[in-house]
Amino acid sequence: MDQPAEKSSILFTVCIALLGWFAVIAQLWLMLENRHTSAGEALVRFFSYFTIITNLMVVLTLTASLLKKRSGTGKFLTNPATVSAITVYIVVVGLVYNLVLRSLWRPEGLQHTVDELLHTFMPLLFLIYWIAFVPKQSLQWKYAFPWLCYPLLYLAFVLVRGFNSGFYPYYFIDIDKLGYPTVLIHSALLGLIFLAFSLALIGLSKIRKRRT
């Protein structure tokens, strides 16, 4: 990468990382400020949202790439396969929110700003980052299935915790209201969406590889 391109990459990465960190921290402050439970329970619920965990993955990956950490964690976070998987996750966050959840509430003020950052701008900007700056030559079709581990583990966590606490972060996986069959159908559909986008990103990388 030549010097001007490298500077552009760094500047773009810094901007996304700062926006992401602001959104995550501001959302934490809002949840603690407006909580109707104990601070500990509010904190657990904060980390029960797929949106929050995935945005944290995004900002940690961007930060690791800027710091050029050579530790095991830094190498893992900046590995093209890891970055590509996170791209799938954050894009699905944006799609599900904007197509399914946006109409369910009307946030105002800072909450509106934070919502747009977490669910619209971060997915879009990180997808652009992946397209423009992430090496993709090593991606393989077989990666698509291991990339499903995170959504599956997340689903298992929220269902077990929801069974014990009664709190489900998203209405479409609320077993108490919808029942097991409906939640399993919703979960299977989401799994197919994750798989489809994983295959799409890998396919795009292979098309670009051939052209290169």
C-alpha cells in the first residue's frame, strides 16, 4: 500500500473506531442512567444484546489494527477471516434492525443518535472498510460454517438466561411470549441469513481475486 493510501486507510479506521467507541460507551451510559433494575442487572442486559457485542468486536478489531498489536489477541482480531466474519455479523445487525426492529420504537435525542450509529452507520462503514482495506485472498468457502459459532453461542446464552431471568433482548426470541416452535423458526431463518451473507462475502472475495 502506497503512503497516501495508507494514510487514507488509517484516517478512515480512526474515524470509524472513534464513532464506534462513542456509540457503545454512550449506550452503556444511557442504559445505566435509565435503568429500572439494579446496576448489575442493567450491565448484564447491556452485554446481552447482539448489537452491543458485535459493535464491540468491530471497535476492538479497528483499534487492534491501528495499534498493530502482535499479541495473540491482536493477530486474531486483525486476521482477514476474523474481520470478514465480524463484517457478516455487523451487516446482519444493520439489516435486522432496519427491516424488523426500527418500527417498534421511536428513540429521541442522544438515544436516537446512538441507535443510528450502532445499527446503520457502523454496519455500513465497517462494510466499506472490509471492501477497501481488508485482504481477502485467503478466504475459503469452508469458513462460512465456523462463522456461525458466534450467533449460535449467543442464541444459547440468551435463551438460557431468558429462561432463568425472564429477560429476552429481542422480541423474536422471546420464548415466554412466542413459544419454542416460533423462536426456533426465527432462529433458523436468522442462521440462514448469516450463512447466506458469509457465502456472499467469500464469493465476492473470490471474484475480486480472479480480477486481480
